[in-house]
Amino acid sequence: MLVQAILVGLVGAFGCLDYQLGTLYAFRPIVMCPLVGLVLGDLQTGLAVGASLELLFMGSISIGAYVPPNETIGGVLACAFAIQLGQGTETAIALAMPIAVLSLTIGNITDAGFSIIVDIADKCAAKGNLKGIYAAHWSMGLFGCLEYFLLCGGAFYLGSDAIQGLLDFIPTFVIDGFGVAANILPAMGFAMLGRLVLTKQLVPFYFLGFLLCSYANVPVLGVALIAIIIGIDKFDLLGLGGAQPQLSAEGDEDDDF
């Protein structure tokens, strides 16, 4: 149990470390939950829970002064408790948001102390001390990793009995209701994301994917691959567009001759 708690804590710490590595979005539930499933010996449940929670938190991003619930800790602990208790995605969804909100509250309290490190970084910047700025940056990041490690590992080690008691107390119809909500929440997550990214230029591609899935029975993976091809062509990721004018110019010169 202690070893599993340490491993779960390390997964949470890795999610926090992602911010120090350029924010590669490895902190998302779709990455964290399979890692939790891997260390707890149930990768299949980790994949299923990760996909469900990613849809739940898909539209939960920081915009302006808004700070969303902590999807990293919420996803890691919800998946860990679901696997440990032998429950499914319904239990994970029921636990994820309360844990994420509580983690956000704790994070807001501890983040208040970062202002001291920020002041130190400002003084180093005024003196041109680049190493001091690096030290301030990494000290904040490593403290965050320690915080995630203690929250994820400690909660998993101490909270399993409490979570089991809570699940036994909750009526069966409530858990079944969460199962129904699991089918609704992905639509809400996509709607929240759509409000942020859908524009007049992107709406035709959105409906193209819908039509391919609904009427052509193309699987989601096939639609994703088609989207990658369209993206490569639309944004000229292969750099072929830059070579095109040169070829036509050479052709014009040949025609002149």
C-alpha cells in the first residue's frame, strides 16, 4: 500500500513538473490516469477513466483571472480510488470534481507563499542575475511537485477507507445517476471547448467530422487522421507552399526562353 501511494504521488508530481518543461499537456487526465492505471496494475481501467475525465475537464482551462479546478490531482486521485475500490468510471467521475475543487482551494492557499519567491526573482532581474531567476523558477516548480506528491500520495494512502465509507453511504440510484451524467458531461465539455475555439473558418470542418462519423461510419481514429491531413495541407506544415512560387517562377523563365 505504501509503495502504491508513493507511485501515485510520483505520477502527480510528474503532472506538476510538466509546467516546468514548457506545458506539454502531460498533466491532463488522459495522460495521468493511464499512468496511474499502469502503476496500480490496471491499465485498462486507467485508460477508460482517463478518456472520460478528459472529456469532463476538456473545457476547463485558465482564462484571464479564472483558475479552473485542479484536473491533475482530481484525475489522479479519482482514477486511483476507482481502481483500488474496484469501481468503474461512474465512481471516478463522481469523485473527480470534488477532489479537483478541494485541491484548487489548497493550491490557492499554498500559492500565496510564492509571492516571496517572485519578489526574489524581481530583485535578481534588476541586478541582471540570470542564475537567481532560474533558481527562483525551479524552486517554485519543485515546491509544486512536492505539493502534488504529498497530496496525491498522502490522500491515496490515508483516504481509501473514508472513500469506501462514503461510497457505501451513497444510495445506489445516486451512483447510477452519475453513470447517466457520464454520458452527458462529455457533451458539456465539448460545448465549453467549442465556445473557445470554434470560428466561422473552423465550423465547416467540425460538421465534416460529424458527417463522417454519423453517415459514413468512419471511426474516430479515421476522422482524426483526416483532420491531421487537412491541417498539414491548410497550414503548409511540410513547407511545400514556399517551394511552389519558386517552381512557377522557374517555369515562367523557361517560357520566356
